[in-house]
Amino acid sequence: MGGRGAPAVPDLVARARQGDPAAVARLITLVEDASPLLREVMSALREHVGRAHVLGITGPPGVGKSTSTNALVAGMRRAGRRVGVLAIDPSSPFSGGALLGDRVRMGDHALDRDVFIRSMGARGHLGGLAWSTPQAVRVLDAAGCDVVVVETVGVGQSEVEVAGLADTTLVLVAPGMGDGIQAAKAGILEIGDVYVVNKADRDGADRTRRELRTMLSMADRPEGAWRPPVLRTVASTGTGIDEVLAEVDRHAAWLAESGELARRRTARARREVEAIALAALRERWGGAGGRGDLDGLAGRVAAGDVDPYAAADELLAQD
Amino acid sequence: MGGRGAPAVPDLVARARQGDPAAVARLITLVEDASPLLREVMSALREHVGRAHVLGITGPPGVGKSTSTNALVAGMRRAGRRVGVLAIDPSSPFSGGALLGDRVRMGDHALDRDVFIRSMGARGHLGGLAWSTPQAVRVLDAAGCDVVVVETVGVGQSEVEVAGLADTTLVLVAPGMGDGIQAAKAGILEIGDVYVVNKADRDGADRTRRELRTMLSMADRPEGAWRPPVLRTVASTGTGIDEVLAEVDRHAAWLAESGELARRRTARARREVEAIALAALRERWGGAGGRGDLDGLAGRVAAGDVDPYAAADELLAQD
């Protein structure tokens, strides 16, 4: 090849490290496409990463995630920080594409050279976010971002996933969302490092904050553990945003001091390595020219000729 | 061991095949717990499965899924069919438990010997539904169910997942939910075999039905392909339920005639075998006494000593 379509990885990486937005965008596209070049990219990025703080932002639909992200990014920019934003969109594994939604509102920072903003779809990869997000984070980290914000549209398991991907997880809730079963259902009580009741000018904000605090206080936390604060914001006016950023900084300091940062990053790397290894195996089993005959085995399972465990044994024995 | 805690698989399977609810429940618990006994259970069930029709029911929260499931089960019971219901609840991988929610409403059938109802959590297994649901379906199938209903709380990717698990997927929508981007976002247009506008006595039901039909008609379907009907129900009163069941039967007949049933079941078995194989590998890599040193590799990735692809290579080479 070697034409326009085949980027030279060393050149792309060098340009991305200088903060060239086009090179950064191109590298993240390689991540999204699960490009075979990623192996070379990640090898080249290795010694240039680990500096950025990864801030996960999640919460249920309608809570004001984009507005909050926008306001938090503005606050970080005022503090002179370079910021990367990865907005993880839901995507259909059938259509393969991420839909545009409320990204439009991020327009405030669209022309700011020190803010990279990127919408990413999970695209039905095995491991989804676990696979692609850490690699996109590495790209932004190597590009000199002080903070990488990972914003997920909070549906289903994605809140839980983002907690595993971030150094600090910020959970947004709206007034009236505090009632026990709902909060527990969403699994939000276990994942947040900082909780924010947004739209705090609305009725019920104080009650929601109180209830959240009560629920959080019931958790069994060992001595020295981080106790998640519950703050209030009106993201649309910027009210409370600086306080949130101060708590994020305080959490970042705690992470470093307590050794939890290394623990979280190791756990994240574990999932990432595992996802890469599993994807390689899947390809081997099922891809064209793959050694394993997964389709043949599946047909025999469907026909009742073999049970799924015996089929899995056969698959693994073929390796 | 051999005490009360260790069930004899052949005995359990024999009792389940006779429709003993306690034995059925026990076997599904083994599935939920990812018990090592499952290997023996699935081997014993192998020649007794493949008869039940698997009906997936999904749709966004608030659409009336439980009420609809209840009404559909009542209709199937009137037709003399034995029915199993698997209600897949969201569950936190942190707490490990499924939360009780609107299951209470299924109480109508709780004492009916020819209806098995079971709430299942996905519990953060690798592959989640892909792993556990087909095995639970096999248990209910072997227990003599003519139909196994798999109801998912429709959040995020679960609608998409249920489509892969079912022979027939029924998608519920509520009036006013028809607007394009929302339907597309939820990915519902690609997954349904039968669409039902529930709460059809409300304003906007006809418009939603029309819009859904228009959107569905834009899909490029080959000659002889199934064209998903869009029906209306008021599940709370039972209105329209028999028509839905007739369409489900029509779809079942089409599946068998067209060869699509075998294709779907093979695809399902493929995902299941793959998930079992991957789970075995994960255990090998990371479990106590596992051969692979995933934790050590992850620590080196987090420290920047090795990139994740090289780490994955090392992991696979250890196998």
C-alpha cells in the first residue's frame, strides 16, 4: 500500500505527541477500527503515557451529563489544563455506528486547541469499552492531556464499566432520583468517588443529596478509605463546578498517597490485556482461516449432537 | 462432601424432566452460580432439548414489559401450553445480586404448576446473558416447556443481546416512543420479529404504530424474508394479546420453513460455546493456581514496562 490510506505510525505518533489534533484523531480512529496498526501504535506510545488523570463521568439520561462535562472542561481550562474528552456513545453492533446526539452542546470547546473532544462508539467489540477506551486514553495522554474525561451515556452496565476505566469516577444524579431502589438498581452507589446532584436549583435537590449521603454512609468502609462527597451543581450556570473540580483533585491526591492509583491502573490494564488476548483468540477460532472450527461445533451443539461444554473443550483442544 | 449441599445431577435432571419445580429451580441456580456441576448437567440434558420455542420480550423501561409478559403467558396457558419465564434483571457485578423489582406482578401465575418463573441476574459473567441464558433455557426446555419466554429489562445492550438468544424477539414500544432517533438509538429496529405498541389506548398509539411501520419498511429485506408486523395491545386488559400470540406462532412456522431457525440456533450455540471457552481461559489466566500470570503482566503494563499487546502475546504464549 504505502499511499495516502496507510499512515506511517512513527510519524503519526510524533505528531500526536506534539498535540496535532488531526494526528490524535487519526490514532483514535485506528482504535475504533481495531486496526492491526494498533500494536505498533501502543508500542510507540508506551513510554509516553501514565501522566494524565482519567476522570469518568456518568449518570442516567437526562441528568445533564454533556452540560456538566462542558462546565467541568471549562473549569479545567481556566486552571490551564489540557483536556481530552472521550464521549462514549451507545452504538448498535448491528449498524456498527455511533449516533450523533447531544455532542452538539460540546461546541463551546470545539475550537479550543487545548481540548480534544471525541465521540466513540463501542461497536460491539468483545469487551467494548474495556478494550477500546484505555487505548484512546493512552493516545490523549501521550498527546499531553493533563486530564482525560471519559463520559458515558449512563445506561445499563456502562456506568459500571466506566468505573473500571477511570482513576476518579464522578456520578451525576438529578433531584428526585435518590430513592433507594432506583439508585441501587443503577448500581451507582458502588462506583462513585464523587457524587454530584446536578440541577440543584430544582425541588428535591437537598433531599436527594441527604438520601444519597445516608445511603453512602451505610457502606462498610475501612479506615483510611475514601469517603465519596456529595456535591451540588447547576451545570448550566457553572454553579458548584469549581467545588467539584477541587474534590476531583483531592481524590487524585488520595489515590496517589494511598496506593489506590496503582491498584486501579493495574486492574484496568488487567482487563485490557485480557480483552486483547480474548479478541485474538476469537479471531483465531472464528475468523476466516481460523484454526478452530467454531461454526461446525456450533452446528453440532444446535443439532443436539454435542453439549456446549464438550464443544468448548474441543475448541480449546484445537488451539 | 456428598451431604445435603451436593445434589446428585442424574437425580436432579430426572426430576426436572418430570417437571418438578424444585429441581428446575435448583438447576437454574447451578447455572446462575456457574457451578462446576453444569458440565455434567448440560451433558445429561443434551438429548432432551431443542423442542421449546424461545420468545424474547424486550423494550424500554415503563413500556409494560411485565404486564405484557403476564398477559402473554396467560394466553399461552389458555392454549394449553407449558411456559417457562426467565426474567433477566440488571445486576451489579459489585454486589453480585439481582434486585427484586416488578416481578411481584407475575404473581398471577406463581401457583400455576405449568408455568415456571425465574428471575435471573447476569452477575457480571463474561458474556453475561450469552453464557447463562441458553443454559437456563435448556433446563426449562428439558422440563417440558413448550415456550420459554426470556424477558429483559431493556437497557443498553440487553435488547440486542436478547435478540441473539431468542427464536422470536418481541419488541414492546409505548405511544410517543416512535420518533426516529430514539428508536434507532435503542437499536430496536434491527432486532424485532414482532413489534407491539402497548398502552394502545393512549394518545399517539396510532401515530407510533404508523411511524414504526414506515421505519421498518425502509429496511432492505430480501425476497421471502420475514416482515415484522406492528400490533397494538393494552396488556393490562388483555386487548390484542391473542393477535400477538398468533403472530408469534406465524413467525415460529416461518422460522422452521425458511431454515432460519437452524441458523439462529447455530448462531446462539456459537456464542455460547465461545463464552464457555473464554470463561475457561479467563480462569486459567487469572484464577488461583492459574498458569498465566495475568496480574503480573497487568502490573507491568500499568507501570509502562510493556504495552498491552505485547502483554497479551505473553499471556497467550503461556498457554
